[in-house]
Amino acid sequence: MGKSKVTDYMIRYIEENRMDAKSLAAHAGIDAGKLRKDYKEPLDAEEFLSLCAYLGIRPEQVQRML
């Protein structure tokens, strides 16, 4: 599967804010493998929105950053 700009952005956001991706994934109900740089599958829409809600990020903010 190809790379995803949204998934790449979220991974970068997590790293830049020094967050624990494994813990975030557990709280947001996402496979932790999707929050690693070498992910095999990108975040789907539901996972992206769940992560945004947990982090307090508006999805529109992410779109502007891409």
C-alpha cells in the first residue's frame, strides 16, 4: 500500500510533540503499527478522526498542513 500524507502528518505531529505513539494508539483504539514510520497500512478515516478527537485536533487543521 502507498504512503498517506495524513498518516505521515499524524506520525510527525506525535513525534514533534514527544508523545508516546503506543499509548495514543491504545487510547484512540488504533493499531499501534499504523503510528510508526514504517507502517504497512495507513490510518483509515475512522481511525484518523478518533485520533484527532483524542488529541483535540480539528481535522480541518490537518488538511491545511498537508
